[in-house]
Amino acid sequence: MIRAFVAIALPDAIVAQLQAVQQDLPVPRVLRPEALHLTLVFLGALREPVLEEAHLAFERIDAPGFALSLSSLGIFGGRKPRVVYAGLAESAPLRRLQGKIERAARNVGLDLPHRRFVPHVTLARINTGRFDRDRLERFVAGHADLVSPVFPVTAFGLYASHRGRQGAEYEELARYPLGPPQG
């Protein structure tokens, strides 16, 4: 079984900007730079033939390239914070692409949970007992207006997730180019 997901890789300049934020995050551990990405659809643990079917479906997706930018810093989990993330500016082309990928995955028989897509880049996962919540909330509030330069999205990828000593390690299995931007 291969744990797989579909994501957009981030340009080096955006990763560097996020690393600068991570350096000051008051949490015990942040994600490594090579783990920073924008997940579009988590596929779960798949057998190779099913993964191959999904790959073939993703190859048929026709969508234009587009631009994105970071627009916020936030926390998922409410009173029990679980994740610190960088949010992305609203993007209709991103939402359309995510919807096409999700439909393609469902059409090959994948049973995906029905969740609202919240575009974000995970910066840190929080072990609830080992951090100062007030300090974290103050940090996030002070950086809530995090923005980045606009960056182009020209492809999306299929990734495998492998458990490693330092957390998950990601391997790009396939890359799917997008068409020229519209407008």
C-alpha cells in the first residue's frame, strides 16, 4: 500500500519566506522545508493498481495554469490547536483544479471524505502538551496578515508519503502540467 496525495509544489522563494516564519514559531517542531506544499486531495493508502488508475485519470485533467499568493497565518484546532498554517488568497482556478482532481479520484473508485477544501500550507503540527498556547496565539495574531508575492502554478503532482525518523518524507511520483493561464 502506498499513502498518496495530490499537491502543488511551492517555489523556492515561497518556501524561504515560510521558513523565516517557522524560525520564530513558538512550537517544539516545524515541518522541514522539503515537506512544505499545498495539498489538493489526500488519497489515503492505495494499492499500486488503484494508484495507477488514479494517475491515468489525473493525466487527463485539462486545466489552465494560474497564480497564487499567501494571504494569512492561522491555527486549526480551536481550543486545542493542532496545526499552524499559511493560508492562500482566494483563487477560483485553484478551486476548479481541486474539484477536477477530486472528481477524477472518485471516478476511479476512491472513497474520499467529504470535506470543505481549505487551501493552506502546513507549517507545524502541534503535540498538545508541549507548547504555550497563549504565546502561539499572540504570534499568529501578530503575523495574521502574512502575504507573499504572487507565484505561478504551472503543474500539480502525485506524491507518496513515507514514514521517516524525522516525520513524513514525500516522493513525487508524477507531475501533471497545466495549460497556459487564461485571461
